[in-house]
Amino acid sequence: MAVPLMLIGQDVLRGQVRVDLMPIYGGFVEDEYPLGIDSAYRRALEEAAMFISAQIYGWSFYYDIGERARGIDEVFELSSLGDITWGDPGLHVTNAHFQNQTHQITSHLMAETLSMWVDYRPTQAQHRRLQMWRMGNIRTAQAIGYGPYAFPGDDNDWMSIRRAALEDSARAAVRAMLQGSERNRPKEARGYISLETFPAYHMSSGRWAVQARFRVNITEVVPFAAH
């Protein structure tokens, strides 16, 4: 779970992430249970770094919208334009504390959650990239994406699971934007997309759901007639 990222003045990005220390989703229990304090801190920082990367750099995207009637599969591909890692010197923890959660149905006290605020001080080059996402043909779109609570087999890296849901949210945002701007259903689209704020994760029917707001620049739309 996360709350929006804020730009403070021109120098500091700030956001909050939360990590459950005893997560059980759909019967899936992680290898490390409960999470140790060091693991929880690292997970929170890795997640914050992923969100800040997505806001400063974003992705280029290719989207084949697909059509069931023609047997065309939907394909959405993202290519990162830059990354910030959890050890980046610009990333600082400003406040972190553990808090108890209360079950919404039974009102019983549940597992602790690590709540962490982080600051990131962009370089001049990164600040220029942030300004670019607020200029020109950039539009905003909000959407909900979904991902599995766990991948099949033993490959259940936490960040890969979170990233899969976020990428599906980006796909849904681009799709909604195309539906609102194109009179006829296009075949393909290309462009650029970035996060506007930290996304908010929750569980929905045994899956991860994430609501996110994006900045989108669609640079090319290919109609079906072109094929």
C-alpha cells in the first residue's frame, strides 16, 4: 500500500509506503514469515524507489489492442527509461514506525505494518525530466490494474508481483485514454507513460489490485485499416 508522492518546492519528492509484516493472501504465505525488520525496511525502500523511478523516468510503451473476433491477442509492453535503486544516495527515510492493523470485519487486532515516509532529492537532470512530464501533449489518466497474489512455482519475488499489477494498471490507463479519444478502435498505439503519484494497492478477490494515476503521451496510433 502507498499514498501519493508529493513534490515539495522544486527539490524534494516525498511519498509513503506501507509493508505488512505478516502478509497472508489467498492462503499464500511467504518463505519469510513474519517479515523481519530489516526485510520490511528494504522492501519499503525498494518499493519507494520503483515508484519514484516511474515518476521521474517512466516507460515507453507498445500496445497492440487486440480483438477477440479476429483472434488478435492483446499485447502491452513497457520499456523502462531509467531506474532508481533502493541504495540511491538521493533516497532518504524521514519517518518510519510500526502500527497495528484492525480487521475491518471482526475488529480484532491484526499484524503490524511498517509505515515509512521517504524523501528523494532529484538531480538537475531528473528535475528537468519531471518538468517534461508536465508539458506538451501529456494527459493524465487513472485506472485500476490487477496481478496475482503469487506466481506459479517458486518464483515469487515481491517486487515482480507488485510490478505486474502496476503494469496492468498502466495498460488499463492507456486503453481508457484511447477509448476516449479515438472514434474507431485502433490496431496499435505507441508512446510514453509515467506515474503521477504513488499508487494504492489492496487485495480484491484473491488478487492484487492497484489504483494508479499516470501521465500519458500517445505519439502514434495505427488504425486497423493500415493492415
